[in-house]
Amino acid sequence: MNDDLANITLEANGALIDHLGETAEIAMGPPYTVERVRGVAAERWPAAVGLISQSACARGDALLADDDEVTDGETIVLVPPVSGG
């Protein structure tokens, strides 16, 4: 295994569960940012690229910006947009 890879758990919500399941694992190299998490997820699940690109990302209850750093072993929550009615 490459020591430069960070293993990240993705916790999906809403329509993303249909693509990723409730949780999924990705391994990614630098840069270790939320933007990179989105990019790796979009490559792995191309049918969900639209949802992934529009989803909010969170660590626990805190929303993350694309340039926020992620660390090995961390769980990132993906929250896709929802429409109201």
C-alpha cells in the first residue's frame, strides 16, 4: 500500500445512497482536500457526478469548504440537495 494514500469513509445520504450505498471507502493521494474527495468519488461513481458535485460535505455537524483538509481514517458525510414542496 502507498503511504501517501489517505483512506476516507464516505457516508451517503438521500439519492446518493442509490449510487454509493450508505457508506463507501475511497483511497486518495494528495491534495488531501474536500475538493479531492469529490473528484475521487466522481471518478468512482460517474453516474452520480452531478449529485456529488452539488452535495454539501460535512465532518460531524460542521459543513466543509472545498479547500478544507481531510485526514486518513476520517468520515466525510455527503448531503445532496433536496427539493422542497
